[in-house]
Amino acid sequence: MTSLTAFLWLVGCDAVLSQSRTVCVTGYNEHERGIHEYWLDDENKAGCHGNPPGRDVDQVFGGGGGFVCGCNVEPGKQVSLFWEFVQTPEDFDAKVPPEQRTVQVTIPQPESPSSRYLRVYFMEDGSTPLQWVDDMSAPELIPRKRESRV
């Protein structure tokens, strides 16, 4: 194989890895407060959204049970991740604006060619890791240890 052929083959492989994929997304919420809604790459109308509940005291994460399928993502692409926390009834009645956050995240490379699930994590420390999995029974990310946990 010539060096030009090898180069073109490698470029072709990279293009295949970074092509847009249609996947199912689900949210994992480490906060005790629920997330009213989140949107991953809404500016491009990717269709990635959800609303994971807050975690119970004895849980690591809230959410993770509901999927939104038909979400289009492109591995390696940087996109915005927007979320809005659930308001208390008192804040809603007082017309206090909901707490909203937006960060830039990079869509990671899939775990394998058959990866079709993308997990979106909302960690208490403010980080928002994304995790591809082939099977939803795959282990969840392990959060940092909290002093308040027993």
C-alpha cells in the first residue's frame, strides 16, 4: 500500500467515526433537585432532550429510565448542553425565574460501532460528562465520593 493510499484510508476511517449518528439519549441527575428539561445540541435541532428527576437520598442518580430516541449527534463535535432545574411551587408563584445553565460539551467517540445509547450526566460538581454505551445494563459513571453519603 502506498503512503497516499494509507493516508486516504485513514482519513476515510476518521470520517466514518465522526459521522452523525441517530441514537437514544437518557439523563442521569446527581442533584437532589429535578431537572425540568435539558437539551443537547438544540441549536442544530438534534432532538436530544429529557427531564431526569432528582435523586432520592439513597440513590446515586435520579433519572436514567426514560429515553428519547431519534437524537442526532456527531462524535467529536462541540455543542451546547442546556438545562433548567425544577422550581419550587413558592418560586413559581413568586415568578422567580428558573435556574438555567448552559455549557459546551464535546460529543465523545462511541464505545464501539454498535453504540446506540448516549448518557448525559448532570453532576453535583457542575460537570456534565457524556457516556456512550452499547447496552443500557453497562455500568454508570462513578460519581466522586460525597462526605454526606453514609
